[in-house]
Amino acid sequence: MPTLRISTDKVCYAVVKAREFDVKVAPEWLDDGSNPSDDGMMRILEDYADDPTLAELRSHLRSLDDDELEDLVALTWLGRGDFTIDEWEDLMSEVRDLRASQNTVRYLIGIPLLGDYLEDGLNEFGLSCTDFELDHM
């Protein structure tokens, strides 16, 4: 079994933030005269450029070192079913090729269902975010 170079807590934090971001929707209207009491706090569910959830996810991903970012991409691809855990070495080779050509943080943020893929990838290692979510919510 391969070894992860990123802690489960760091992966699970990314899972939680990615899921929070994924549930947001594109803004339906731009009404600068609106306020939280008028719109029923709906702005929090809309996807704005200055979104604090996106900022938290981006900040977390930027705080990771190269090895940790590689593991996140690998877990994403593993969880998405692009590779199996038995193909880990080939998977890591592909991840390194991607990282040489793209901004990894931007790439990860742009993946729909990122949180689900990360958790599915963790499950392949026999790990879960269940305890993390209960402890950190």
C-alpha cells in the first residue's frame, strides 16, 4: 500500500471547504441594494468572486507544500476512478506531469465534486473524514 505525504486532517479540511463551495450557485441577479434581512441570507449560497468559502479553500491549498498538493491531485484522480490504488506509481507520474504544466491550486478548485473525489480517494486508503467532520463542525 502506498503512503500519503499529506495528513488526513488536511485532506478532510479541503473536503469540507470544497463541499461548502460546491453547494453554492451562480448569482441570479446583481442587486447592490439588497441586504441580508431582505434576501433571507441567500447571498451566502451564491457564488461571488469575493466569496469567503472560496478564499478559505484557496488559502488552505496554497498553504500546502508540493508533496501535499501532489497527493491531493492523486487522491482526486483515484477517487474519480481514473486510476486504482495499485497504479499509484503511474498515477504520481501523471500528477507530476500535470503540476509542471498547470497551477495546481487553480486546477483543484476548478474540479466539480472535488470534496467527494478526495474523500473517495481517502477511502481507498482505508481512511475517512467522518471523525474530522464531527470534531470540526
